[in-house]
Amino acid sequence: MTMETLEFQAEARQLLQLMVHSIYSNKDIFLRELISNASDALDKLRLAKLQDGLEADTSDLHIEIGVDAEARTLTVRDNGIGMTRDEVVELIGTIAKSGTAELLTKLKEAKESPELIGQFGVGFYSTFMVADKVTLVTHKAGTEGHGTRWESAGEGTFTIDDAPDAPVGTTITLHLRPKDEDDALYDYTDEWKIKEIVKRYSDFISFPIRKVSADGEGETLNSMKALWARPRSEVTDEEYHQFYRHISHDWTDPLEIINMKAEGTFEYEALLFIPARAPHDLFQRDARRGLQLYVKRVFIMDDSKELIPDYLRFVKGVVDAADLSLNISREILQQDRHIQMIRRRLVKKVLSTIKDLMSSSPEKYATFWREFGRAVKEGLLAEPDNHKPILEIASFATTHGSEPTTLAAYVERMKEGQEEIYFLTGESRSQVENSPHMEAFQAEGYEVLILTDPVDEVWVDVVPEFDGKKLRSIARGTVDLKKDEEEKQPEGDFGPLLGFLTEKLDERVKEVRLSHRLTTSAACLVSDADDITPALEKMYRAMGQ
Ligand code: ADP
Ligand code: MG
């Protein structure tokens, strides 16, 4: 066959236009796309040999990157499966992929917000962001004779021709656009730039990515260590710790490492770390949070908040999902069913890991709770379905000794006839301990939980019970410690005094009554069972409500 000039399909042309006029803020990703295609091609060749008995040399599957600064070219070569002439026309000349139409509309809409568009990947065509001409030479494994040469300037047409001496695999050469002062186009012939991009986006590709230079053997740029894909028994702690440092920039070794692997209809692997100490910005709104998302070893994005709820924002790690599109955006992530499923599983696993720590390593657990308990308790507000597992891993300061207690331990110590879990909120331990509300409970030997975190004021209102025992604020309503006695003391001689006080305090209190909750104080303020607590009232007032 001879050379032909063909037209791009209409959608392909549209997409190319967007690339040529470069709506991406992050052009570096073109290399990620090329490497990902090359890696797929290597996978396919290995599979074809294994499954279809294709005769092929798979002893040195790899990807090569070469640059020529003078000619301003960048070349990415793989010795993978390659393409036939028909395949090139079909795969490169058209956009046959489903969802591309949607992607196109999104791309156009996103013109106004370049940072959003930076999250998309659009495959091979992204090369036209940085190149004004692209040449692809390919030879399909298992086919005799010549290969195929494809070339285009990304305008309306491409040419296709025979390539007599093409080796098996695919070589893509980008003729880089001239450097433009305004458009901060990086110099993609710069060795350091290439290294940096490969490290960032393709470090865990499972084939070597070699930088080749004129003087021979190339240097491997990627570590190829997809730690999350390797069985735990084969990875040393030091390797895990190094990786943790790499993704978290925290130099303290993590408290716990969690490996997950799901097979079946939706496959993913996850490697999570629970840090040993809280970052300084744990309670700052604009702090970075979320996990890294990979799709089949290809880095997709950092800080993916969709993968882990806010109250577990301190968890670091990687999720590698097999069946997501490389083109997935943050917007799509939020709605993706699979992502939501992964997130639920991760939550379950993190909570159960902490629960296991409580018995297997109480010291680690104590560290965990000290560092992250305040954040974890936010989960009681965010996830009503998870009240139980969250309460199970929680501990609280208590009037029973100086060590925090779990609710289970509290329940075990409950007095004969005690049916509720008593707590009192406040600003500090000493404030709570010295509260007049405490007196009767102390005197009668009832244990009271001391809740002093700001979030405690809020979650106690939405969590009704633990293990069938109601959670009960001792500052609210009437607490009937002495059941046999009259709820309301006969006023007797106190009638006139109570009348006087009620009148004097008219504006400030609802009612003045006698109480046996006090032993040494003369009086204390109590709210009705469904009133807000004084501390919460104070908080609202501070917020101007
Ligand atoms: P995607 O990778 O999402 O399918 P691309 O635009 O990146 O989309 O690539 C389109 C298709 O071209 C690929 O699916 C693949 O079939 C083919 N292709 C691209 N690069 C190569 C390569 N290096 N070797 C073999 N086939 C390739
Ligand atoms: Mg691709």
C-alpha cells in the first residue's frame, strides 16, 4: 500500500482543536498519556503471548524516552503489541471511546476554569498541546513485513504510509512547538523536566521507563514499585516507611499500615497509612486532605477527598482502581458509584483496624486517640450509620481515674440499677469536675464522662445511645438518682424563699426548685432535657445567633 491522506472524524477534529489551542493548564500530562499507552501495549503483548501463544520476545519489555534538543523532538518508544495499519486508522483517527462526547462537552464548558480541565486526560491527542507535528511508527507483533507510519499536524488530516523497517512496537515522535515566551511552555527536551514528570506521574508503572541518550544505555527513571500491589510479606517496613514519607512528607513513621485488595466486579487495591501524630493543620479548613488516586498504576490525582470522609482526613495513602477511566475528573468522582463503594469499604477497614489496635496494641491505640480522637468524633455527626463502630473506638476522660475510658468499659462498671451513661460537657476537666452538677453523682459514686472537646457539645445531641444505654447529660432535666424519694421536694419552709427567688430571677430562669442533686453547693443552674447546654448556648452566642 502507498501513502494516503485521510480526514479525522468530526469529534476527533473537535478534540484536536481544543488540544491545539491548548486549554489545559497542565501540559505535562501528555507524557503520562503516552507512557500509559505504552504500558498498556506492553501488558497486551505479554498477555497475547500467555493467552494466545503469540510468539514474541518479552524478556525486556520497556519504555524508552529520548530527546533531541537541537531538532526539538521527544520520542517515546515501546516494544509492546503495536498496531496494524487498519488499527492505526481506527484507533488514532477516530474517537470510538464511549463517553467521549460527554468529555467533549465538559472540556468546552471547562474552558473558563483551566484548573478543572487539568484533571482530564484525553489520551494520545494531548500530544498536540506541546507538538505541532506528531509521527507514529508502529509494527504489530505477529505480523510479517512492514510496519505503518502515521503523521499529523493536528489540523484536519493525517497521512498514513508503510514503514519498511519498523521494529515491533510503537515509536511516537513529537516535534515540539517552538518555545513561546508568553505561553510558559516548558522545555520538554530538558532531561530534568522529563525526570520530574516521570517521577510524578508514572513512577509506579511496572515496566522500566528508560531515558536514552546518544551515548548508549539508558537510565531507568521510575521505581516501578507499586507497593500497594505487592503482598505485604514481600515488602519491608523500611520500604513502606519510605513510601509513606514520599506521599505524606511526614518524617515520623506511621502508626499503622493497611493493605486492601478487592477482586471481582470492581477491582481495586489500597495502601493506607495512619500517621503517628496529627498534622498541625488538622483543624484548618484549607488543609490538604484526601488520598492519591491511581488507575492501573497510572497516577491520576492527589488529594482525592472523595475517597475518604472528612473525619478520617488524617489517613494517607493510595487507591489504585482498575476499572476507572484515566479521564476521570473530580466532578465525576463525586458521583461515581464505585468510588462511593470504595470509600465505604475504606472507612470500615480503618475503623476495624483501630478497633483491633485496642486489644492488640493498647499503647498505639492510646496514641491514635490522643492525636486523632477529636477529628474522629466528627464522624458521629457526619455518618449516622457509623455511630456504633465510631463509639466503639472512642475513649473519654472520666471521673473514674485519670486514664480515658471506652464506653464498653464504662458500661461494665455501671452501678447496680444504673441504666444510663452519664456525662457532663465543659471547657476543661477541672471546670467539669468542680461543677455543682457533679456533686450528687460523686457523692453517690456514679461515674461521669468528662467531655471537653468543642465537638462533644454537638455529637451528644445526635447520638442517642450506646449498647442500649442512653447517653445522658447530668446538666439537663431531672436526674433521678434517688428513685424512691419524691421528684419534687415538698417545699415546706422553703416556699417563701423559692417564691422570692423566682420573682427576683424572673427574666433569667424558668423555675426555681429544690433539688437533692447538690451536696455542698447552695444552688446550680439546670437546663430542661431538650434545652441546649450552657456551653452550646455560649458557642451560639459567640457566633452571633
Ligand atoms: P486510550 O488509551 O484511553 O484508549 P488513547 O487516545 O490514549 O486512548 O489511545 C487510543 C488507542 O490507541 C489505544 O486504546 C490503543 O489501542 C492505541 N494505542 C495508543 N498508543 C499505543 C501504543 N503505544 N501501542 C499500541 N497501541 C496504542
Ligand atoms: Mg491512553
